[in-house]
Amino acid sequence: MCSVCGCSEGETTIEHSHEHQHDHGTDQNHTHDYGVGAAHAHAPGLSQARMVQIEQDILSKNNQYASANRDYFSQQGILTLNLVSSPGSGKTTLLTETIALLKEQLKLSVIEGDQQTTHDAERIRATGVKAIQINTGKGCHLDAHQVGHALENLKPASESILFIENVGNLVCPASFDLGEAHKVAILSITEGEDKPLKYPDMFYAADLMILNKMDLLPYVDFDVEQCIQYAKQVNPRIKIVQLSAKTGAGMESWVQWLKASRSVQLIDYTAL
Amino acid sequence: MHEMSLCESILDILEQQAGEQNYHKVSTVWLEIGALSSVESDAMRFCFDAVMQGSIADKARLEIVTVQGQAWCSLCNKNVMIEQRYDTCPVCGDFHLQINDGEQMRIKELEVE
């Protein structure tokens, strides 16, 4: 239980301490009172039954937290990326290799999401970069509230890049905005080229698709052109980078995209 | 199974609204779910019953109103109906469609006491 907002985290655990503040927004609602009686009631005898119109987005609470996170990132000039993929696509390796390339030039930090263990956060911390682990317990995705808590402990530097490595899952994280600037979908070529069609919500929500493990192309039946066509069919705006985090081939395109996205994020910030 | 956390969000809203709208029991919940939202209606029903157990919406009836997917085709200059995100325009076959309906996940209305 949080001390300030009284939220119950269920099975979620976040490393380190637990003090925070956040805004609880309000929504506009209105009631239609049909008076005392069975008006609009579906069962006879329920004299107190009445209808209430709510018109509220199911994800409104998550979206309020996401919006608060986004404001914070904007005020601090932080570029935040939500990395999503199936388990085993190489997200953590991509991160450690990206950190190795960039940590002398840019301030970086990482939020790691997994159901259990702090293995990934430990891998990141071994590179010398700040990282915090969120364990979602049985949860299949991170939500904006958990990320808000993690931010209070992680305290990412202003003008930095924050990577959020979501739980390995191509379905659920698509619906939950964390306040990020972009979702980045990572697809390894040991998976099928039709993943963008099988999990269209995720590839629709992403602004960049990274095709990882390209060094394995000679050994697998993966049709790169077909995969790109499927991704563009689901999301005509999506950008695509092909790379191998292991060999380093193609990493320069990813780094170029990161730097360009950071420059865009900083336009607002420097204008303040 | 993010339907579980969606149902928990629904319960949060029902509990929050109970004070504001002055009710103590919810007997029916109407949801509007877009065909292009990543919600599986059967999974939603299953989770709904489980999550509402023991709450102000215990044994409440869940009514799901499905909204068809709709997108704007800039070549045809009109709205077309689609079933999946990757559908091409049923008229001209182009896939540069702008989705404009069918992505919602909303609580529409409640029957309360």
C-alpha cells in the first residue's frame, strides 16, 4: 500500500523505497436520474434501480498517470522509449550494446519490467547505468502508475534518454500508455515474418520496428521484405531498422534514430 | 490477459463513481468495445465475474456493445468498414487507411441501486 495515494500495488514490487506523489485527475460525468420506480429497470420489483451514464474510458486512470509522466518527461527534457517485444527477442542485449555505444555521450537510465527476478536490471547496472526493476507478479504488462513510482526512485537526469523495457509480450503492453515518446517494437528474425499481422495492435502502436539478430539470416527462413511489407500494411508510418545487437551491424541507424528523437524531444524543453 | 487489469480498472471507476453518483450496488454494466481494440469479449466476461466478486458489482450483468471498425480511405474519399487493423480498403485495395472508429474501450452506462 502506498503511503500517499493509498494505492494497492497487488503483486507488483519496485526496487528500493516507496514514497511518491501524483495527481489524481477528475472526469466529467453526469447522471440521468429516472426517479424512484422501475423506470428503465430490467427486473420487476427493483424499485430503487436507476441508470447512470458514465461515458468513461476504461483506461482513463492509466491515461491520467501516463499524462502526468509525459508532463514530467517534457519538463525534464527526457526522451522516454517503451521497448516492446516477445520474450527472447534480445531487448536487454540491445540495451546493453546501445549503452556501451552511448554512455560516454549521453545520460541514460533504464526501467526494467519482468514478472519476476531482477536479472535484467542487474545486467543493465553492470554497464554502469542507473536501472530499476519493476516486478509485475502475475501482471502481463507495465502500467503508467508503476512507471510513476519507479521514476521517483530512479530520478532520471534531465536531458537524458530513459529506456523502459516492458514485459515480453506482444499483446497487452500495446494498450497501456506509459507516457513515452515512442513505442519501439523489437522483432528477432528467429520469429516469424508474419508477427506484424499476428499482433497488429503492437505494430500499429509502435513508431519504430527493429529487426534484431540479422546475423542469423543465413540460417533461418525469414523473409525480410515480406516482414517489412506486413509491418507497413499494419502501420504505414512505421520506421524500420535492421541490426544485430550482437555483431553491432546496423547499430548506427538505431543510434541515429535515437539522437534524432532526442533532438525533437528537446525542442520543447529548450524553448522553456 | 490484460482483460484482468481492464476489469480492475472498471471496478476502480465503479467504486469511485459510487460516492459521486450515490449508489451502493451495480446490477448491470454496459461497455462499448471497439472491434479494433485489443479486447477479447469472452476473456473480458470471464475476468469481469472474477474481479467483481465480493465488490459493489458482485454478480452484475455485463453487456458488451461491439463497435465496428471504420477507417477513412483518402483515395476513395470516404469512410469504409474494416475488421482488422491490416485490412486494405474494400473498395480500392489501398492500405493507407486512417482508423476513425472501433478502437474504444468505454464504460457507457450502469444500472445501479
